[in-house]
Amino acid sequence: MAKLTFLGAAGCVTGSKYLVAAAGKKLLIDCGLFQGLDELKQRNWNPLPVDPKTIDYLVLTHAHLDHTGWLPVLVRDGYRQPIYANPATIELTNLLLKDSGHLQEEETQNAIKNKWSKHPDPRALYTSADVEPVLVQLKPMARRGGFDLSPEFHFESYDAGHILGSSSLELTIKENGKKLVVVFSGDVGRYDQPILNDPVSPAAKQIDTLLSESTYGDREHPAGDPLQLLADIVNRVVKRGGSIVIPAFAIGRTQTFMYYLRQLEDLQKIPKVPVYVDSPMALSATDLYLKYKEDHDVEFTRDEQGGGDPLDVHTFHLARSVAESKAINDVKTPCIIISASGMVTGGRVLHHLAQRLGDARNCVILGGFQAEGTRGRALQDGAKTLNLYGQAVPVRAEIVEMGQFSAHAGKSELLRWLGGLQTAPKQVYLTHGEPAAAQALQQAITGKFKWKAAVARYLDSVEIG
């Protein structure tokens, strides 16, 4: 009997890992880090309930760390088979994992040096050396269309519109003369957004089990033109002599902000202030966004064909080195700093917030989902201080949420994606959402479509079909 086990992203947003056991084989979909609350992050240190040596195949939906960031541990613990993904996802995963290993080493060294860790003997979950074997095991699969993984498993891949290379996967299982179909939504992006194509609903004529993300299953993104809202923020902060810090994921959010800032400059709706993109990975990812043109929507393609680079703000300063990053501290006039990570869990943005949070003239823009337990969520919830490098930094800067920049589908967009399926699934499981969001989407699905829907539970195994 084919079975599906929820090894992550069940009852929470992060740690995506789904194990399919069928036809005598084991297939893992995604292998992500748990992020946010300490109790979730602790799971990263726990061994999988299944021996990695016994897993036969692994396929990725996209490159974000909550879908790929546990790969070094899995490989270190014995997984030796190929890791399949489309070419854009492979290149982005290379960037993310190298950066993740480096940051974990750096943060561990800082914790030891400054004695601010809760643990008596801080160590990294994995190091840069653990990342290298993973990169060798990454193997390409089709960006769209069919891919025969094995005689037992066939995939169809659809554009999910979330980040470059993001996919929804339709898995057909052949077992004992029967055919079973499982659809994995991956992270569903938004409709009518800049740069990337809209999400595409899988076209399967049979769906035995559907796993749907539910990150924003209980709410919509705020209304309003993001271009005008961003212009308003820039103008008022510059007028009072302040600077703007934008914690942004290196892949996806950074490119969206770059695109909008370029548009605002061209339209002369904002003054030309220096824009610092302080993330070597974001700069490399931006090059990949320009390389993989098959993911571009019509408007972005038209901008490219018109000449020039639609992501090139005229007053850009690209900070690749640590010295260039630290030099931004010397900028006392208004500027815009875009730096990872998007949920303020680590990276260079911590340094910029430590420098600028205490000044009421400044502003921090939160441009997307902030998981429970992250510093980004603390800022969103109105924290008066933020713990940075073991110090309580006062929060005096203006904090602005801009949900319009989220790369995740809102509730109605998720229902639109589900409504685009060619057939009703026999069973839906809601994953990748905090409990309230998943439960709200469950009620919406049963109410609107009359489908059987349940909220996935961590480590539960369910039958497929």
C-alpha cells in the first residue's frame, strides 16, 4: 500500500519534507530546514524517522532553505542518490546552501567568541564542507512537462510562480498494476505580479492525494498599489532625513524590490537616493533571474526587449565584500538598504538593523511572511527591543508591513489555484501553514468545493488512494 509521511511543514510553515513509500521504493519530496520557534529549530538536530541510506530518490520543488536547507544533513547521514531539480533550482540551491553553511559557521564562531549562545558548546548544524557533497548529487530534470524518475515514478512539472524555478509537481505512481496520482503544490506564488509567470494548476485527470500549502490560508494580502505605497514610504522617510532597511530574501523578494525601485526612478516618483544591495547571494541570484528567461512574464520580457536591465536601479551600489558592507555604516544621508535574510533570522541585515533600528527617522519594510519565532515576526508584532548579537537594541524606527510584496498566494489566490485543477482530489492535506491558517483554508475548501480536506500532522503516515 502506497503511503505518504509528513516529515515537515505539517502544523508549521517550514521544514518541508514529504516521504512517499510505494512499489518497494522510497521517494522524498523536498528536504528543508525548520525555522522560527526554538522547538521547531530543535527538530533540525533530530534524526529522520527513516534511515537516509534507504531513501531511493529525492526531488525538489524549489530552492528556498525551508525546502532545501536540510540536504547537507541528509547527505552527511548517508543519502547517496541523485537529488533532482530543474536547472534554475539547481543553480539557486548551490547559492543558498553555500551561503547557509557559511552563515552557520560564522554565527557559531560569533556565539563562541561573544558568549551569547544558550548552549555551553555551540556548534553549527552543518558546515561549508558538508555542503560540497550535496552539490555533486544535484541532477537536472525538466522545467516543465514530463520526467520519468524510475519505472515506478513519473513526474509532470508546472510553474508555481513563487520564485525562479519554483514548481508544483504531479507524481504518478505505478504499483501492482494500479496508477495513483499525488500532487504537491510546492509554494504557490501570486497572480499578476511582476517578473514571473503566474502559477499554473496541474492538469491531472486523476488526483488521489493533493498536498496544498496554506501559508496565507486565513487571510488576503492587503489592497493597494505596491508601486505607489513604496513611493510614499521612500518620499516621507527621505524627507525626514532617514534611511530604509528592507530585510529581503536573496531570491525573489530582492528582485521584486529592485524592479519596483527601477520603475519609480524612471517615473521620477522618488528622489535618486543610493540603493545598497548588500547580499552577494542576491546579486548572483539576480544574474540567474536574467538568465532563465522562460520564467519571465510578458511585461518583464517586454521591458527586457526594450533594452537595458529592468532590475538595474540607476543609483545601485552592490556590496559583495564584508568591507563594502561595513562601509554602508558611514552613509549618514538617506539611503535604501536591501539585505538578507527576509525574516531577519541571520545574515548581513542584522548588522544594518543594529546600526539603524534605534533612530526614529529610519524605516524598516517587512515585505512578506514572517514566521512565528523570528525577529521579523517580533518587529511585525510591535517589539520595543530586538535581540541582535546578544544585545537588546531599541526599536525606534518606523516599521511598515507591505504584504503586497509577499511571494505566497493569499487565501483567494490559493482557492483560485485549487479551482484550476481539472478534477476533484479524493483527499486534500493542508501543509506549510501555521495551524490557524491551515484550518481556515480547510474550512474554505470544504465549503467551496465540497472536497475532503484535512490538516497534515507532523510525522503522520497516510495511505495514498
